[in-house]
Amino acid sequence: MANKNRYKFHFGEKNLTLTTDKDNLFMEEVERVAYEKYKIIKKQMKNADNETIAILMAINSLSTQLEREIQVEDMEKELEILRAKQLEQLKVKATAQSDDDEEDA
């Protein structure tokens, strides 16, 4: 089982502890990004409570994640097409080489 890290931090009005397989350096960056996103939303919605901001942050994160998953799927499809083309080109070259070898014999 992977080592688990208990990362503690303060967010909004809450003290939180996350159990993660990420190291503290990574989690500090996550915390920094979360706080930056929090400040942006709070600035735009001055009257929003912390719970509303947290929900909006979660939805924004899920939206970004979904967009990236779609991009990865598209890139994987493109890569598969490129691999198939490359394989076909190699087969054509191998066939041509084989034909050349037969003519030389």
C-alpha cells in the first residue's frame, strides 16, 4: 500500500486535513492554487459565503478536468490514427524492399 500523507491546512474558516499520496510540496501548491481561485471568486461575488465559493470552485475544477479528459481522449485517438498510418507506411516499405530483393536475386 502506498504511503499516505496527512496534509493539514486552513481554508476559508475551516481547518482541514487531507489524506493523500502526494507530498507536502505538491499539496502546498494545491493549497496556493485553491486560495488564488478562492480570491478570484470572492472578488467577483463579494456577498458569497464560503460554502458557495467552495461549491463553485469544485464545479470549476470538475469542468476543467472534464475538458482535459476530452482533450486526452482526442489526442489518444489521433495518436492511434498516426500509429496506424506509420505501421501502414512501414508495411509498404517492407513490401517494396522485399520486391527489390526478389528482383536483385
